[in-house]
Amino acid sequence: MQTIILTLHVIVCVVLIILVLLQAGREGMGVIFGGGGNSSVFGSTGAGGVLVKLTTFLAVLFIATSLGYNLMTRTGSDQGSSIVDIQFEEIPAPKTEAPAAPVSPAPETSAPAGQIPAS
């Protein structure tokens, strides 16, 4: 079913693009590029009624296929489908040991008088 909706969605997209490009502009920049002539595929009055209705129908179909495909492919709410719901792993802080008692240098022992200390 998802394949059918996705295929229909792509076809609707392509046809919708073509229909929008076929519609005549309202004397805007199209005149510069040769779009100001009265001779068109649908006659001098244009196909305003047909193209507008067909474009509206395809736009509604585009929205329907978009929502339908979204509803079919969504996951359960318990899987964290939103970026707000994602829980990141916390990095544990490095363990710091309590500082040991300050080590004071060993007291120098003085040699008795007359003796030379051994080094």
C-alpha cells in the first residue's frame, strides 16, 4: 500500500509541476521572454477554468497523498520519534580522588659530630 501511495504521489507531483508551468502569467516577467502573445495552446482566452480546476484537484490530491503516506509510515510514540524525545547518553565525570595528606620532605638527619654522612 505504501508503494502505491508513494507512486501516486510522485506522479501527482510531476503533473502538478507541468500544470503550473502551463498556466499563463498575468503580464509579469513572462512578457520579456515571449509569453505575452495571445496565441496559446488553449486559444486566446486561455484555459483558465480547466487548468485552475485541474490544478486545484491535483493540489488537494497531493496533500492527501502526503498525509496518507505520513500516517502509514509513522512509528509508535514509544520509540522516540521526535528529536525532543531523544535521550542522550551522559558522559560520566572523571573520578577525582581525595587529595592525600601533603607529603612533606623527610627530615634530614644530621650526622653525629665528626662523622661524615654516607651518600
